[in-house]
Amino acid sequence: MDYRRIGREGPTVSALSLGSWNTYSRMTFEAGVALVRRAFDLGIDFLDVAYYRDKPHTEVLLGRILDVVGKPREDYAIAEKVWYFDYPRQPLAEQLDESLVRLGTDYVDVIITEHPRPGMDVAAITEELAGLVTSGRARSWGALNWSAADLRTAYDHAAAQGIPTPQLVQLKYSVARRSVVDSAEYQKLFADTGISLHASDTMEGGILAGKLDPERKIGIDTGGIRERIKALVPRLTEIAASFDASPSQLALAFCLAQPATASVLFGSTRIAQIEDNVRAVELAGARGAEIVAALAGLGVAGHENDAPYPHTERTLGEFVTV
């Protein structure tokens, strides 16, 4: 396993990170314990989790799994998210406090927030997020699907105020979806600030691994390009074979070869898939430049950042089910 630092001031984490959306909710508890234990054994020490409105018990499940696995808290990192469900009625600190209770931990290593909605005060949100770090609730903070312009505003404001700056941005990035990360604006932001990429949706919900019609819910098809992505899979499979790799290994290795990448996020409910994915780290280290060159023509035009997510206030029933 390779380990990389998040930003210039964040924690050092494994180059692969294990996601949670539609993962633990589709497994028995015992299978979840075995999955996380094996991920730890393979050197994966970075776990991504959140309160998901469609899977509200995910944090509780992961927290209990970690209790049973028994790995010391300082030996792994957690990325958690906060949303604008009830914001600003419910401050981000209060929302994070609820997540910490569900996870059964005193802090997270990275707290990530979704992109500001039109009209939101980016400077005020920046100060609130920085406060989560200075309060000890989080070790660092990052952004989810923010525009490069908003993230630069946040970084510049935090630096000017002498408060914690953003260290990470989680963006969709894959063999097919490249245009946001590879844009001149984001590439300059990475270079100027040291902010790291946490690559997400790297397998297009399993499509790039050959599962053309996933049964589970997968990420938003921003830009309406998913059918064109499916059409790339035979060529991706051919190129993967030329590297003696599986399509998933090649797709992950491509993301790992992006210089700004701190960690590549993937979801899995099978130990065998995690074991297969881990080889991507070695593959990227040995042949990253060749892989990027071989896949140069597979990017699909039209990918955009996710639009601000539609939210309504959480209902009493939602709170009760948590």
C-alpha cells in the first residue's frame, strides 16, 4: 500500500479508501466486520462515511463494525460529511456532533461539506468549517464537489484569517469523467494551494468494472453521459488485458496516477474485490505514465460538477430512525 498526505497539513492516509454508501447496508453485520478487517490487513486505513438520507444507519453500522474489529483509533482515518439539510437552522457543528455519536468516536480526520448553494456566504461557511477543526471535532476539512472558484475563495479567506484552510476536495474522477479535475482552474488550484484530490465515483458505480447494469443505486449521471461511458467498457477491458490487469485495477490505477490524488475512493461488499483493487496501487507506481497514455482517448466530453443537491428539512421520522 502507498500512503499520501492530504494537502499540506492534513493526515497521511492510504492511497485507496473504502466507501460506505450502499455498502454496509447491503451486507450482514458479520460480513461487514470481515470486510473492514481485511481492508485494514491490506493496508487500507482511510474510511469514508456520512449520514445518508436513504441509508440513515450507515454511521451506526460502521461505528459498531470498528468496535468489533478493535483497531486503535489512531491507526486509521475517517472522512465524514456534513450537509445543508437544515442549514443554517442546524449549525454544522451540531450536525457533526450527531455523527460522532452515531460513529462512537470523539473526532474525525477530515470533515467534508457539500458545495455551497447559490447565494451562500462562502467566507462564513469557511469559518464554520475551520471552527470544526479548531474545536477538535475534526483534524482537517475539505469540500465535496465545490467549484474551483468557491474553493479558492475559501482557501484564500482562511489563509488571510489565519484559520485552517481546506486540505482536500472530493470530486468525481475516472477514466471517463475527467473534465472537472483536469480543468485549468482545478489544476492551478491544486498547484497553488496543495489541496489534494479524493477521487470518487471512480468505477461509475461498477460500470467500468464491467457491471453495465448495476442493480443498486449509483451516483448522479451529471452531463447525461452514462450510456457513452458504458460504450467504453470493451475498449477499457482490452487495454487492461494489455497491462495484465482487470478493468477495475486499470481504472483505479489511472486515478492514482493523477498527481493531485491523495486517495482513490471505492465501494465494495466483497473481500475478493478489495484484494483485486489493491493491486492497482502497485500497477500505478510501476506503470502509471503508460496507463495514462494508453487511456488518453477514453475521456467522455460533457461531464460537469454535480449541481447543488435538493434538500428539504429532515422529518421527525428521519431523526427517529437514526
